Amino acid sequence: MRILPKRRGAAVAAAVALAMIALSGCSAQQTVDIDVPPQTEAALPADTVTQLEAAVTAAMTATGSSGAIVGVWVPWSGTWVSGLGTTSIGGSESVTTDMAFRAGDVTRAMTCDVLYAVAAEGALSVDDSVTKYVSAVPELADVTLRQLCDSTSGIGSYAPQLQSLFLSNPARVWNARELAAYGLSERDDSQPGTVFRDSDAGYLLLGLALERAENESLPSLIDRYISEPLELPSTRLPATAAQAPGDGAVLDGHWSTPDAAGVWNCTEPADFTTLSSSIGGADSGAVTTIDDLGRYAQALATNALGSEGDGRFATPVPVAADQPTWLTTTGGAYQAGSLVGQYGSIPGYMTAAFADPATGMTVAVVLNNSGANQAIAAWLAWELAAIASKAPAASGQTAPEAGLPWTAQQWHDQIAGNAICAPPAA
């Protein structure tokens, strides 16, 4: 990566600033330049945009989403950033690209960013035991902070056990330890560090450990180590009091549920725009915008916030035995073919963001209904990536030769096969 130094001030002012930093115990943060090919300043070709828009619209229908925001950046060809649909079913407010939304499981990668940044400064080691920083969990003596980040600790998840409570009271403020306890109760007997197991509870424990190690709140740590150096003005971990994902324009979030007969409510989904970020916290509580999310995806894919040789992405493991070999995970991120990123959901939203560190191609998308299989967010991102990867080169540019190990149609069909809502009657 390339680091751009901040402007110099007078010598006395600099000395005072350094003294204040030393007293506060915080490190000066520099603006990070993400090392990807420069973006062609043009719109993507009309035919490519038509295909991309059709893919997003189909996913909106399948998930019962009234709206979506999508960004596709193809350095050799152009850009497409768009809001589709309306903020609510039957509503009149059009979705715009400046609307804030919840980042979902992309938060996991951010929490890992903080871990490796703090480790680089020497405040902790990624191989420290969890018990060094989190009390009253002696059963985790053999689990490291790295394994919490990699989701290879064997700890289970809390969200599936508490879905009905989240649905009935989204404003409730949860204690991270209380939520983590549900995941700890379902820990398996696998050897830590060997097998991936999706664990929201593990990221909450990692967040608690980081707060203890730095004596600083996780929202402040995310600001300091991620939002500020990457210049992401709309990306943050909000306070736990129930609130919308932004102070200005926001994409409303919804959650469709099935009735006793298994019929999904696709016409009047529950509104989850306002909720407590404590439901997700260090796992899925962050908020962002599409431009911020796209830039963050590039930073994650290139490890722009990390340090050379930190080993964060060095030892990926399979996601599951029944998944393709090109899909692995490590360091709080998925590696899908040449793409690196994250995906997931939080009540109201499904989000995905992936980037190719070599070509710079980036896709980011949010759907505003979290009722369906959250994997649809990833499938949609991969469908968009397959379409974008074939975008023709702009004048003076050269398209890369390498492709992706899937087709757009493959994921289009997968989304359709997992639909919870049907197209409206003609």
C-alpha cells in the first residue's frame, strides 16, 4: 500500500500535536491510499448497465425488497452507482445513492481490521488467548483472538436463537456478553483454528477484547483505524440506543416473515429501519453508504489497512465441505475466486461487498428486506461481478484476461430458486 502523509504544520505545532498524541495513548492516523488500478472516469456501457439492473431487480423481487442500492466499479470500463425502487412497498420515495444503510456482516471485517492494527502497534498479539482480555470465559483458554477473527473458534451463534426477540423488540439494547453467552452454549468440539464455523458470538467477544486491550470503545476504534484513514464519512458503529442508520437520507429496512402456513408476508413486511445496533455490535452493527462500502471493499481486498507480512489472509480454510473449492475464508473475509469481501444481514438489510485486489473491480449492494436467505446478497454480488468482468474496455484501456469461476446465470438461477416472494400479478 501507499501512505499519503498529512500536510506539515509549523515545527512547534507538530511538537505540541505529538505531545498530545503521546498523552492520549493514541497513534496518529494517516490517510490510506488504496493500491488498485485507476478508475476510468466514465459510465459503464449501456448494455452492461441493462444486465446489471436486471439482476438487481430480479433479486429485489425474490427477496421482497422494495429498494436496493448498488455500486459497480470496473477500472478498465466505467462505473455504475444507482438506487433502485422505493424505500417501502407501495411507497413514493425513490431510493437514492446517498442513503445510509446497515453494513451487516461487513462489520466483521472491520472488527478484524482493528485487531490487526492494534497488534501492529504492539498492544496485543493476534495469538493471545481470549481469556487475557475477556473475563469469566475460562473455557476459551485455548482460543486466540486470531481464531475469533477467522471464525474458527468452534463457538456457535446467537442470532438464530433470538430471532423472535429481535423481531418483537428491535429497540432493545443488548449486552454483548449476554448475546455471546448464547453462542458459547453451542460451542462444538472441533480443534480451535482448524474448521470454519459461522459465529456472530465470536465477533462480539473479539470486540470486547479489543475494547479491554485499548481501553477504548469499539465505535471509537473503528473511527480511528478505519473511517478516518480511509476517509469514509458515513461509516461508523452507532451508539446502542435505537436509531435509524443515518441522520440524513436513509434506506428503510424491512423484514418479511412467514405465517403459520409458511406463506411469506411480501406486501406488508415489518419496518426495521430503527433498531439498536447492539443486536449486531462488533459482528454486524455498522452503518455506511454505497460509496463508502465500495471503497472499504477495495481496502479490505488489498489489505490496505494492514501491514506487510501480518498473515491475516495467509491461511484460508474451506467454508464447508459441500461448497466449491474456490470459496474460502480467513481474516474476517471470504475469498471467492479472485474476489475478497463479506456479506450477511441484520434485521432490515442484506449487504454484500467484494473486490478484486488485482484488477480493482468492485461490487457493493444492499437489499432492504432481510427475510430471505442472507446468502442471496453474496449470490447477487457474484452475479454482478460476472457481468461486470465482461464489460468492454474503454478507449485507451485494456480488459484483464482472467475471469471468474462462475457465470452470471448460475447465480441468477440460485437466487430465483431461493425466492420468498413472487413477482406482482400483471
